[in-house]
Amino acid sequence: MSHFGVSVLNPNLWMQRPRQALRNPNFRLYFFGQLGSQCGTWMQRIAQSWLVLDLTNSPLALGTVTVLQFGPVLVLSLFSGVIADRVPKRGFLIAVQAAMMVQSFILAALTLSGSIQLWHVYLLALWLGIASALEMPTRQAFVGEIVNREELPAAVALNLSVFNSARIIGPGIAGVVIATWGVGWCFLANAFSFTAVLTGLALMDARKLHPHKRANRASIVRQLADGLRYSARSPRLALPLIVLAFVGTFGYNFGVTLPLLARYGLGVGSVGFGAMNAAMGVGSLVGALVAASRATITPSTFILAALGLGALLLCAALAPWYALTLVVLIVLGVFSTTYSSSTNTVLQLNSQEEYRGRVLSLYTLLFAGTTPIGGAITGALAEGWGIRPTMALEAGLCVVGALVGVLYLRRHPSTTEA
């Protein structure tokens, strides 16, 4: 663990750099606004799945909603990166977040009035998916306009800590709300949670932002091709993207692997499955704090994290006891967040300002846009082989990706410094 930058025995070191980033008033507004909004997002995600099963009792319908909500990231993320390099980021984020708020209000109104139908959920899931695909690259690139270069690694990791904290808090609140009042109130709570992030964006001091240089005006297709060429020709960008193509597709399928492992590998029910998610969430939160405390990020950081992620995924596949699986998932959460945070930071630090949105759109595509592909592969293989051999194979492919990164690093030694 020492390679990842801090002693786990000294919590004060964990918080030194995160505190420096949080002293930035604009980042503080952004951080707490995102925390409130992300908790609402996880409440809606859980409630939406519950609603679809209530309406249809159909796994196929639930899978269709997932494709509609996450498929647009695969289709639109590269074009969204072009937009991120062309528009004022804060104003664009306000507009897209407002569109997401309207979607949640409509979903809440239809559900609470008792008039919700499956086609409503499909349409609104697609609405949210398109908005999310447009928003992700801009939101990630905007962090670099809020903080200075020295604060960026901590800011990126703190953003991940928001996501992982919300992943623990949001579903827990949603479970209570659904049991007490019903799913509609989760949708309404999410709609109001957008006021946190919108207020934070509106209150930022524009004079203390660091606006990036805009890309030269050209057609969207030409700028997209230009961004792809730029990323491919820069070894410092190509290396993390190559490794991410493996790890993002085969390693980050926890939404599919964990429920299958819980039911068919370990034979535990919903409570046990919830504890598995919580264990990984706790590890991810610790990993985000550890990553935020690092002074520097180098390619060896994310390559070692990818190797560790693959090894721990294999351990989870082979662990014969539930208690041991929980321990493995905690450590897996630490490595998964270390990997994603260090990859994002290296891409941001090594990309020119006018290309940053397009570079981060590739990160979005390979990290989140491959979810439908990786999930489909996981489900198909698990259907024929079982979940444990499937996880073992995917763990091996993550290790292969890390080893490809090692070979690339040896051919391009100039990438050793981020």
C-alpha cells in the first residue's frame, strides 16, 4: 500500500491534501452540491429498478431500461467531448442538470399520481441517459477549471469519494423511503436534490475559475477525429486509455457480477447482497481518500492498481466463504477507486486544455460506455459457464490489460512521468 502514497496508519496524512482542495471556495461549493445530488441519483436508480419490477415482474424489462439509460453514453460520449471543448462549461452544466431535474419531477408526478406506465419509464430513462452522456465529459473537465494543477489529483479523488459515499448512503435511504412511502417519493427527493448542485454552480465566483482554452471552431466530426488522433499520438494519453479498454470492459461489471455471485456463487439473499455492495462501497471510499492524499500520480500507479484489481477480482471469484468474500470486496473497492482516480488524473494532467473534453470523453466511453457491452458478455458467459469461471476469466483479462500497459511503457519510457 505504500506505493499508493500514504501510510494507512496515519489518517492525518490522508486528509492533508483533500483539505487543501476543500479550502478552494468554488470547489467546496461544487463538492457539497455533488454530494447532495449524487445521493438523490442513487435513490432514483434503486427506486426505478423497483418500479419496473413492480410494473412488469420482468428481468427483460429491467434490462431494457438499463440499456436505454446507459446506452447513450456508448453512442454519444465522444461527441459530448467535442461539446465540452467548445462551450462554457459551467453554463452548460447548469442547463443539463436542470434538464435532469425536470426528468425527475415528471417521473415523480407520474408515479405519485398512479398513472405511470412502462413506456413512460422507457422514455424517461432514455431522456436521462442522453443528458448524462452529454454531461459526463464536461463535468469531469470542469474540475480542472475549478482547481489549480496542484490541487487536481485531490479534487478528482474527492469527486470519486462523493460518488462512493452516495452509493452507500443513497440506497439505504431509498430502501426506507420505498418501504414507508413508496418509490414515487424517491423520485421527488432526487428532483429536489438537484437544487444542491445547481445552487453550488450558480454561487461560484467566476473570477476565481481557470477557464480552459477553447478548441478552434470546426465541424463536430473534424474535431472528433482531431481529438482521437491527438490521444493516439500522445503516449502519455494512449497508455492509460489502452489499459482502460481492458479494465473498463471486463473489470467494472459489478452491477452484473455481484448479484450473480451473491445468488449463485454464495447462495445469499438480498441482505447479504446489500452487505456485499456496502463492503465494496466502504473500500471505494477509503481508496478515494488514499488517492486524494497522493502528491503525484505516475503511470506505474494505475498499472499496479489494474494488476491489483485483476488479482482481487480473481480472489473474489475463488473465495469459498461469504465472510472472506466481504473482506476481498473491501480491498477490491480500494484498488478499483485507486485505478479509476489515477487514470482520470493522468489524462487530465497530460492533455492540452483545448483537447481535455475530448480526452475525457474517451475515458467516459471506455469506463462507463462499455458497461452494456461488458455486462452482456458477463451475463452470456455466466449463463453457460457459471459466475465464478466468468469472473476468473475477466480477472485474467484485466491482468492482460495491465501487462500490455507494462510493455507499452517499456517501448515509450518517456511516459514514466505524469
